[in-house]
Amino acid sequence: MPDELRIPQPVLTELRAIAGPGNLRLAAGELAVYAGDATPLIRAMPDAVIAPADAEQVARILRLATEHRIPVVPRGAGSNLCAGTVPVNGGIVLSTVRMNRILEVAPDEMLARAETAVTTQALNDAAAPHGLFYPPDPGSHTVSTIGGNVATCAGGLRGLKYGVTRNYVLGLTVVLPTGEIVRTGGRLWKDVAGYDLTRLITGSEGTLGVITEVTVALLPDPVTSRTGLAYFGSLAQAGRAVAGILAAGVIPSTLEFLDRKCMDAVEQYAHLGLHSDAGALLLFGDDGDEAVVARSFERIAAACMESGAMAIQTAGDITESEALLTARRCTLPALSRLGSLTILEDASVPRPRLAEMVARIDAIAARHQVTMATFGHAGDGNLHPTCVLESASDTDGIARAERAFADVFDTAIELGGTITGEHGVGAAKLPYLARRLGTGQMDLIRRIKTAFDPAGILNPGKLGS
Amino acid sequence: MTGAKAAPTGSIFDPGLLSRCISCGFCLAACPTYALTGDETSSPRGRIALMRALDSGTLPPGDPTVAEQSSFCLGCRACEPVCPAGVQYGELLEQWRGYQWAGRGRPLIVRLLIFAAERSWAHRIAGRLRGAARTPEAASRPALMLGCFERSLYPKVSRSALALAPELAVPSRQGCCGALHAHNGEPERGKQLAVQLGAALPGQIVTTSGGCAAHLSAVLGRDRVAELSEYLQGRVTGQVLVGNRLARVALQDSCHLRNGLGVWREPRALLSAVAEYVELPGAGRCCGAAGTYSLVRPRDSRRVLDPKLDAIEAAGIDYVVAVNPGCLRQLQQGLRRRKSPVRAVHIADLLRLAAG
């Protein structure tokens, strides 16, 4: 049990009445599993877990929490990588899982409307029979919820060509911490009536409101989709190839890179027969009409060869393509096989600085004596330097990793980049946020937060705190 | 897979196995009990968090959530193939139950079953009375393993297997493989029995049960064991007809065969050769039999089974085929309750029917 029950008994009684007896959980074991998410090292026990059925119940919970100043942390699948759903100040974890219906797919408007806990994959499955798809594809798309995707403005492998979550959110139903249920945006591509609250809430990481329903735009499913690999002696060469590809007028749907350490880890896991001597790998893909894809592939191959590619390999069929993409998606967990603790970061730099950034990361890792492997989205300059440690109890190693990452963030900012490209700030990166934003923006963010959440109950210790 | 001896510190789990999980959550989508509840507590990641809390003492030994979750888990291991970090969840669950179900913690029905499984003479007699397959002993040949409960519940299965592969030796003097023990809180006894069976059947062991195959492989080595559909690859003949047309058949995977041994193409290949094969949506998902689960937690077992029965009835098939006696029993009972015209059969019996 928690050291002291921080939620008064009458409030618990009321919470139970709101969501139904089976949907309020208080047992020590039930709380323990909600202490963390997919982020390593950051854990904190909640005082209660509640799973409301709809926006109305969410509103009643939030009103109660505001009245009694109890923190509320909204949570979807808990697959985020910024400790965004860790209840760092205790309080109530609000699980959205029961709100999991797909409400409509409207092919004539090319959109879908779903409750917040529908998984990204399920949304895509529902769109597929209509010849449509939802482009953002975060690595965790089989489990992540669409509401969680919106809350973190999730990215993914297709970001360069198709953009990220914010480019597809048309409308939201959001419950404010003070209990009002607000519908922002709607079903329209063009709609400039008022501040763009839909975009403000997208990526607000559960600090401004609880998203209960999402309307997203869909695109026609591309006829063909192909994937290929190019091997390079070094990441710098791969970086030149990326510049060459884009200069040739191709915007690939996928343009990912892995350094040597990542290739080894992925190979160990997926047995794809990756090149054993190359220093870097570029995974590229494009989709669309067959002829267009074929032309893209010719140009991509030419650009890679001009930049000194050692070898190029293109996938013969969809199954093979999927295997390559799956391998890329699981790079992080595959890296985790190298040690007991993997700490993943998410810096972004302008595309031309990618190779320089990777070189600087290697130097930082050497300086702090940590093992760091780097992979990421070459097309949009988003890197995932990942630190692998032998043991989760290696406090000295963790401290060195943290110092190394602080240097990585400073370097990213120095090169015109950012401290997080797609994983979010959460509790994990809040200490570094001011370096990126400066005091003016930090103040503005706090004022926005106060306007939405005067009592400061919603996901405290994160953005806006 | 090394022995799960308690470390001197009194730790319950093999620390190397327990530390593998990175909490990425990729397992959630594969877990049948998470699908039922949507509750992190009943997901593989949540259960590993509970194991860790138990191991570190954050939660006390008698914690009710920990006890409940160690039992609510089907043990289907669907979380393993989707886990990129390579967590051996099945092994962890065995260690967990070994701790949780020690002594009086074990459900009564499990104690009865283990008691019965330990009486190998009773299975021998029951097998003979019920007419399970039997041949003289012959050490040099591959041997058909007779599941301890299959002998009396489904004696026809071993006869069909022997008809399909007449070269098999089927000595009646063979014990339990120990899968029952390993999955129900006696991992050490489970290993011991597998080793004993390995000595009694010194050649290749062919089994008609996916669950036994996975357990035996884990102890004796993969090359010693073949599940029947693996063993029969490329040597089935005939057709299964319903009236004048080819029968429409679907497979229900055995969880441990699929998730533990990666065998799922093989039975499909055999069925496609003798009938019109239909892939059920969710064929790879647990049917809820899960060893003793359908007896220990009948209500939850049916909640897992129900969507599967819906899929079977919607598929317009004649037969649903099982590769494990527990799954067969679960499907037969479920279909009977619904008065469904679809029949559940063991793959050995269906292939025998095809061969004529």
C-alpha cells in the first residue's frame, strides 16, 4: 500500500460511483504496474487507477480532482518514451482503455472518427477495406492508442513524405481539467475559425486536457510500396546520399539509417543477412503508382552510388519489404539485447548536419565512456542515440550516460536542432526544455497551462509545470 | 534454459531472464488476457512488473494481485514471438508459479491432476482398456509418445498416428513428459519427468501434443522431439470429402507449438494437401484450454474461447483441427454447447480419414 492514502475516502467513494466499482483500482499490486511506461528508470506509484467509460465520466473525475487538488495522469497504452504517463506526483492514473470504439470511417470525406484508445493499427485496419490508410506509423503502432499518438504528436518512419500526427488531426473531443467537454476543429481541411486549439492540444502530452475522441484525415492507400537497403563505409557517406536523393527530387516514404552497432543488434534479432563490413546502412522506401516508385528507386540508387555506396539491395516483394521495415522498427528493443538497460534519446538536427551530429555523438560517447549506438530517421534529421548499459543497477554508468545525453542535447541545439523530435518531453526531458525554448517561451507555456488547468492537476511535473 | 534453482539470496527468478524486459509494451497487443481486460495488470509487461516487485520485496509474498495474476495468465506465450528483447516469458511464468503455487498455494484441481499424472501404471491400464495404440518395445525406432490423459480421453488419436506412420514404436511403458508439472508450479519435477521419458524413449520422440512437444524440447533438446505434423511433412495422402466436395477445414494452433517451437506452417501444409484449408481469424490465438486453465478458471477460459467459436461458426467450415489434446477437448466442448454443426478433430484423425 502507499505510505499514506493521499486521496480522501469520500473522494474514492465518489470515483468508484463515477466509473463503476470494477474500474477503480487501489490494490498495491494494481498500482505498481501503472508506476511506469516504456521509459526506463523513471517510476512513481499512483494512489489510484481509474478507467472511465466516456467523456462524461472523465469530466466528472476531473472536476472532482480539481476540487480536491488531486493529480490526474491520462494514460493510453503506456508505450511512450518520455515518462509522459508516469505519475511523478502520485494521484490518479486515468486509463483510457475502455474508450476503444471506432465510430466511423467516411470514405467520401477521407476521414475516420474514433474513441481515444483505438490502437493505431486498428484504425488502419478499419480504413484498409475502403482503400485508405492513416500515414503516421510510430514504432509501437500495434499497441499505441490514437489518443496517445495525438497527445505526443507521434512521428514514425513515414514522417519525411507524409508528415507526423499533427498533419492528420482534424478534430478532437477534449475534456478540460475543470470539467468542460470541448470539441475542437471538426471534419474540415480548411477551417481557420479561431486559434488552432486542435494543434495546441496535439503534442500537449496530457497536460491541457484529456482527449476522448479523435477525427483524423486518411489518404488513399498507395498501389505499390517498396523498400531497399544501401550500405556505406561511413555515416558521413550515407548523409551525402540523403542529400543527393532529395536533390534529385525524390521524397522517399522511408529514409532511415542505422550505424554499425545497430546493424549488429538487428541482425542478431532478425537474421536478415545484413552486410557485415559496412559502417552504416540506409533503409529507403517509396510508395505510390508502380511507375513512380520504379523511377524513385532508380534515382535513389543512382544517388547512393554517387555517394559511394558499397552495395544496394532492394526487396523483391511485400513480405521482404515488411521484414526490413519491421527490423528497423525493432532496432531499440533489439539493442536492448546487448545489455540490461537501454536509454534512448531523440535529438533532431537540420538534415545537412546529420553526419556531423552523428560524429559528435560518437565523440561524446567516447568522452563519457559509454556505449552508444545511433539510428534514426535520416530524412528528417531525427536521431535516436541509444546508450546500452550492462546493468540497471550500474548507477555510475547511468550517471555517465546522463552527462553524455546532456552534451548530446547541447550539441543538437548548437547545430540548430532540438532535444526531442518525436518522443516528447514528459518527465524525462523537462529539465532540458528551457535550453531549447528559452525563458520567453517557457513563460508562455506556463501561462497557457494555467489557462487550461488553473489548479495544476493534469499531469503535473511535465510540460507547463 | 538452465535450472531455476533459487539463488542464495532467496530470489525467485533467474535474474538474467527477469532483467531482459525493457517495458516497451509490444507484448500488449498479443496478450489474450489484456484483450479481455484492457488492464495493464493483466498484460505480460504488467506481470513482469509484478514479478519484479515480488522479487525485490516491493510487494509482499502474499500480495493478492500477484497471486491472482500468476493464475489469470494463460501461459500461452503469445508474448514471446512479438518480443524483440527476447524475454523468455514462459520460463519466467514457470518460476513464478513454482513459487506462487508451492505447497497449499496450488489449486485443488491441479493437485488432483498432478496426482493422477504421477500414477503411470493407471495410464497404462486405462490406455489398454480404451484401446490406445501399442507395439512391442524397440529402442532403435522413433517412438510415439502417448500423452498421459490422451490415452484414455482420445485413444483413437494414437491409433491414427500409428496408422499414418507405421514405423513408429509405441511402447506402453512410458511416463508423463512433465509439462503439466512445469506449467503448474513444479518446474523441477517437470524437468525430471522429461529426462525420465527421454531415457524410456531413447530415440526420436514423436508427439501428438504441441504442449508436450514444447516442454520436451526445452529439456531434451529440439532435435530429440518432433510434433506429429512436423514428422509427417510431405507424406500424407488422400482427401477428406464431405458429400462430393472437398471438406473445408481450419486449424487451431497449439500455443506452445506455435509460440514456443515456431511450428505453425507444418500442420497447415498437411491440411492444405488433403482438404480445402481455411485460415481462421485469430487461429494463432489461445483457445482458452491452456493446459489446466479450463479446469482451474472455467469462466475466464470460456471468455477467451467465445470469440474463437464465433469465428469458427462464421467461417463455414466442416472441421476445426487441433494439434493438442487440451485444445481438442476445449473446442469440442465449446462447439457442443453451441450445438454447432462444425466438428473438432485431432489432426491425426483427420489425416487418417483422408488416407482412407
